[in-house]
Amino acid sequence: MNDATLERFHYDNKIVKYFGAATIIWGLVGMLVGLIAATQLFLPEANLGNPYTTFGRIRPLHTNAVIFAFVGNAIFAGVYYSMPRLLKTPMWNKALSWFHFWGWQLIILSAALTLPLGITTSKEYAELEWPIDIAIALVWVAFGANMIGTLIKRRERHMYVAIWFYLASFVTVAILHIFNSLELPVSFFKSYSAYAGVQDALVQWWYGHNAVAFFLTTPFLGLMYYFLPKAANRPVYSYKLSIVHFWSLIFIYMWAGPHHLLYTALPEWAQVLGTIFSVMLVAPSWGGMVNGLLTLRGAWDKVRQEPILKFMVVAVTAYGMATFEGPMLSLKNVNAIAHYTDWIVGHVHIGGLGWNGFFTFGMLYWMWPRLFKTTIYSNKLANTHFWLGTLGIIFYALPLYVSGLTQFLMLKEFNEAGRLAYPNFLETVIQIVPMYMLRALGGLLYLSGAVIMMYNMWMTAKKGSFAEEEEDQAPALVKAYKPHGEFWHRAWERKPVFFTILATVAVAIGGVVEIIPTMLVKSNIPTISSVKPYTPLELEGRDLYIANGCVGCHSQMIRPFRSETERYGEYSKAGEFVYDRPFLWGSKRTGPDLHRVGGKYPDSWHYHHMTDPSSMSPGSLMPPYPWMTTNELDISNLPAKIRTLQKLGVPYPEGYDEQAVADYEAQASKVVGNLKEAGVEVAPNTEIVALIAYLQRLGTDIKQSTASNQ
């Protein structure tokens, strides 16, 4: 082909460099916050004695930082590098690229400010309040528009497999984020979920499971299909396997959310559907892993020398391990062992540290020297990073598996008399403290490796010279092209808009089938006449419980196991949660379940437990909250909260917003009176009073048929 038919164009490397640098910086921040949170679990003093750095507030800060800041920026760096090169055209709109970059960093910054302040919805991986939710939607749409614009002006006829995954990720995350974030604002920093109780739980875990699928998995599979063959200098093992695994993965994934809610008050049919599709997920997931590992056929000798390939091989292997373990954990008999224990935290971090972290490191080690037209500063340091990271993963995950099994065995054990062998939940926590110490050591090793990488990248950049733009050339795309006898999928790959519509249909089916019947069919959530809306004081107490992240350590869902009903009381019913916006079932028990804690202890017990947990529960790892006894509760939004809940269907009487403050004060004075009788003086407008009222309400709406102890 002669030069005259070639068009010249330039790739934008500057945006890739910025996203890459943001990945490294936010990665270190997110991991450091995670290390602090891990330390707090065996050293309560690490909560630092103020409300902003308690475990309940920094845990969501850690998860948001590592998912959306570290992994998010890594995805964008990889997409902005690979997509133009695969399509032989620069990104469609430079202004959109930079709007995307600065918009995303501002969103991360707003999360870092609001979460420690207790401004949260408490929905896992979706904690940010409504103004930030809107910003996320706008920036995400800008990213997608830029991708689709680039596809339309491409010079390469067919979309390579990596781009299928990028498109599916864009479409699905948009759907998930918008539907899960439907909420009614009370004020600029407070809103209530559009869904309540069981429905909220289903929508949240449809989102929560698929945020893992379409933010932490499918974009990374796309990156794997570009960077692994590049690093190994080998073609992808099987084109047909990539077709099968792409379509089956995006279709099946969307059905699997209910496996986070097995044995809960979720309707049985939804739990069964979730389990069936979760088990099916093994096949497409392993299809991706096999395609990745077999791409290295004939290149395994390189793995010994190349730290980049070491990272990528361990990443793809960790992906295979996590995606085998996930379906196994969705089997009800395995879920009964692992759910609410540290096993789940170990499982999540095999995926997070192994798959996402290690693939990001491998990608950066490959990309960074190419951006700076040089070689990596030190292969030895990169290898040191690899081994520190690998040891970190082992020291992180193995102790948590031991911890999860220990807790399961202790909590389920009955003695010869037929009573719980360990009636006090705290006995199990004390046993696993050494595992928490080992886990923090694993985190420290992993973080140390990431610090070494930052230094290596800095020195690589100093050694090389950065070119903002990189020239390339390719022939223009001939539009009127319809080859005879073309393979059906090749035809789809020529039509990006059609392909995107098909992917959207594939991902939408599962959510529609599970969510719409749960919303519309009344029998899914039988009502209980004795369940009443929260009083104004209880509502304020509940919002405090949410703001302080109590749901990070305490569940409010007693499953129908003898060990749980003996320990906590009557199992939880779907109809009890109809006024819970958001639901607070939790996903991890570092402390006991609280769904039947109401009336179990006097008000003074809760007062002392909040100010000094170890005075009531010797050996407790919970941080003290002494400021709650003096902090005045701002109830200026209380009437607006009542009005917002009325709009959402909570049956407060007409005009109740005007009566709410008087009712709040009347109930607060009763709590204060109870405390005074026990020798505790406290002002009625303090946070502790509202929190006590909420805790004393929990689980008291239905008559308990089982005695319980804790």
C-alpha cells in the first residue's frame, strides 16, 4: 500500500499519563486507609478518638478509594491507551477526555471529604450522597460518549474483543448506578432511598454484585485482551472462546446478585434464581481465564524473566480462583458457613489485590516506559514489588479464611445440654484477633510493594522523555463494505451501535426478571400490621446509626438457623423492614446482630456501652463514642425528613411534620428520665438519646417467640 492512501493522526498520551499517575497516587491513599482500618480491628485506639476516623466511617472511604479511585483510574488509563490504537484513530473529543479526568478526580475528592463526615447513604459501594451521584452519572456519560464517538470515526473495520468488554462495562455501570441511586433528597447532604427493606436489599445487591462484575471484572478482561498479548508478544488463544465467554458472562452475571442475600427475608424464588445463575458463572469466568493463560503458550520462559508477565499471570490466576470461589459461596450450604464472617473479606481481596491490583501493576509497568520512550528503571525493584505483593496477598487472605471458619464453628456449636457453647458473640471475636494482626501485616507488605512501584515509575519517568502525542498512520475506512459469507459475529463487530444495543438487552434481562416481580407482586413481602413507622426520635437515631457506619460491623438480619435464633431471637421477617430506607441488613458481623436488641438491655447499658464498650463487654474491639453524650443533634431537617418519607409512602398522618419536633422532645425526655434513674445525667438534645431510642426500637414490632442471649 503506498503512502498516499494513508492518513496521519496522533494519539493523546498526556491523558494516559494523568490517569496513570492518578492510579498510583490514589492507590497508595486507598491502601493506606485500608491498613488503618485493618489495624483498628485489633487495636481500637487506632480509631484516634474522634468521629471522623472511626472504623465505621473509614471503611467505606477505603472501599470507594480502591474501587473507584485506584481501579477506576487504572481502567481509564488502559482504555485511553488501548482504544485509539485498536481503532487507529485518536479519542473523539479531547475536551471530553479532560472533563472526564478532572470530573472523576473531583468526585473522588468529594468522597474523601463527605464519608469521614458521616454524609453517606450506607449502601455498599454506593455510599455517596445524591449530588455526587448526579456528578458520577454525568462524568460516566461523558466517558461513554467519547468511546462511542471514537468508534464511529474509527479506521479499523472490526471491533477487537477488548472493545466489546469496554462497551458492555459502560452501558451496564450506567444502568446499575442510575437505578440503585434513585433517592429523594431531604437536603443537599441527606436523602432517602426510593426503595425500602427487601426491595432495597435486592436492588442494592443487584448493583453491588454487578458493580464487582462490570467495574472490577469486565473492563479488566478488556484490558487483559489488549495488554497480555502485547506483553507476551503472542496472539489471543481463541477468538471463538472470547465470543462465547463475552456474551455468556454479561448475560449470566446480572442474575447473580441475590446470592448475597441467601437465608435472609428475600423471597425464596429470588434466592434460588441467584444461586442457579451464580453456579453457571463458573463457565464463562473460567473461559476468560483459560483464554488469558493459554495466550502465554510458548511464552512461559518469558514469565521467569519478565516482572510484567509475572504480575499478569498471578492476576489471571487470582481471577480464576475468585470466580471459582464466588459460585461455590453462592451454594446455600457453603454460604451458611461463610456469610457474615471474614471468609467473605478474604474472598473479596483475592479478587481485589490479586486480579485488579496485580493486573494494574503489570499494565503500568508495561505502559509507563512506552509513554516515556525508555525502559523500566529497575527490573529488580519490579520483581521485589511482585514478591512483596504476593506475600501480602497470602498473609492477607489465609488468616481471614482461618478466622471465618473459626467463627463459624464457634457460633454454631451447642453443648451437651443443647445450649450454645459460646453464647457471647465476643468470645468468637477474641479468638480471631491474632488473624486480624496477620491480615494487617499482609496489607502492610502489599502497600510496601506499591510504594516501591511509585519510586520505580518516578525514576522511569525521569530517565525517559515524554511525548504528549504519538504519530501513527492508517488507511481510511471504506464504509460500503459487505463481504460475502462473513461469519455472523464478524458482521456484528462492524456495527458498534447495534452491538451496544445487543449488549444492553443481554444485561437488562436478569435485572428485569428479578426486580420487577419483587416490586409489584404483593405476596413477596407479606405485611405485618404491628409494624409501624419510626418515631421522629428513632428516625434521627437511625440516621445517626447510618452516619457512623454501624452497619459495617453489625447486621440486622437474623437467619432461620437454630444457632442464630437461640443467640439473637426470632428470625427476621420481610414485613418488618417495610419502613427501612435504606435497609441495614449488613454484610459482615464484627459485632453481634442487632435486629432483636430492642428491650434486651436498659437504656443505661447502651449509654455505657457507647461511651466505653469494654465496660459492658470486656475485650470488645468497638471504639468508644464519648462525643455522642455531648454532641447536640441538629433536628432542623426533621420536618423535611417526615415530608420526604411521606412522599415515599410512609404513612405518617397528614401534617405530621408540624407535630414531629414535639413528639421528638416528648420521647427524648422519657429516655433522659430512664437514664437519670440509673444515675446518668444527659441533655435531651444529645446524639446518644436518639441512638438509644433507635436501638431500643429494633425488632420490637413483632412478638418474639424465642428467648435469646448475646
